[in-house]
Amino acid sequence: MHDRSGVRTMSLTRVVLATGRPVDLAEVRFTSTYGGLDGYPCKPFNDLVIRGLLSATERSFPTVPVHLVPPPREYPHHFPGAYGPVEILPPVACVGSFRSTPLHPAHDPALSYSALTVIWFQRTTRMPHECDAEASLRGVDWEGLARDHEV
């Protein structure tokens, strides 16, 4: 449980963005980036994985904006296959439903909140926490991407 302006909230964890804004993680999904891969990781396959994840997330969270944190891509020294060079994304794809205080100062924090669903990739299934979350996740532009909702 976290204390936010006198309002107690239940969340899995809290992440502090680079701007200093605390956001609470209400739901998280971890999946294997390459679970069931039949072939080798390459740009066309990775782009397909990302598009599929975006599409599924938008269907799962239709009333909340969805943001993809562009994943880092590694190019190990392997011979290219039929679809180009090997390109590797981090092994864990993450989808998180985040909430915070309202964006608009006129909205009552007891009756409103801001929300954003974020997709990011990381190396482990470790839960993001406070300032120890991935830098790319902490760099999300909450004010530009999230939307206010009423309770």
C-alpha cells in the first residue's frame, strides 16, 4: 500500500519516473519475447512480435492509452539467414497498467486519476520498483501520454 496525498492505494509496486512523478503499477504481465520461436530472431520477426504485443494490449486496455518503450536491439556476430541478420530483443516482454494522480490540477485526486498502459522489454522478470526500474521505463513522458479518468 502506498500513501499518495493522503489517499491510500493498493498497487503491486511504485515506480518513480525521471520527472519525479510516482506511478503505481496496478497490473503487470511478463511474457517470453521468443517463446515458441521457430526460426531465428531477426528484424521482421521482432517487428511482428512488437506489432502483435501492441495490438493485443490495445484490445486488453481499450479505454487507456498504450505506449511502447522502443526496445534495445542487439546484433551479435552471426551469419545472416534468409530474413537478414540476427537481431535480438531483451528476453522478457512486459505490459504494465500504471496509475497516478490526475494530470489536470482541477480534477479531485479522490475522484480522478491518470492512467497509461506501457509496453517495455527487460532482461529479467524482476518487478520494477521506485528509482530502480529500467531507465527507459522511468523516462516515459507521463504528462504527454497518460489520460485522466474518473473513478
